[in-house]
Amino acid sequence: MKITTSVKHGAEYLCVKIGEVVTAIEQVAVVKGLPMWEVERKLGVGVRKRLIVPARSLRPIQAAIA
């Protein structure tokens, strides 16, 4: 089941849970009515880690800078 959110595939967001910039990959689940997104963060040169976080913890980077 997919829920429409403002999160876009491939866009970069600030993840408030971990405090880092991540790239949204895809919506993978809905838990207690909240869409969960698989995101990818860069750890170093060529090293990346994927996490699953709720959509409400993703903030657009433009809004985070302003």
C-alpha cells in the first residue's frame, strides 16, 4: 500500500533522525499509517548505507537552509 507524500524519488533531504543529508530511494512500507522510505546516505568515498526512515523525518534541504 502506497501513501502519497511530498517525498520524491532521487531527491535529497535532511534526515532529522540522523542529522545528515540523504537521498530518497523508494517508499517501502506503511507502519501505523506512516509511509516509510528507504534512503541512502554517503559515509565516505564510494561507501553508502541504506536506512528505512519515516517520511515525516525527511525535510527538504532548501527549507533546512532557510
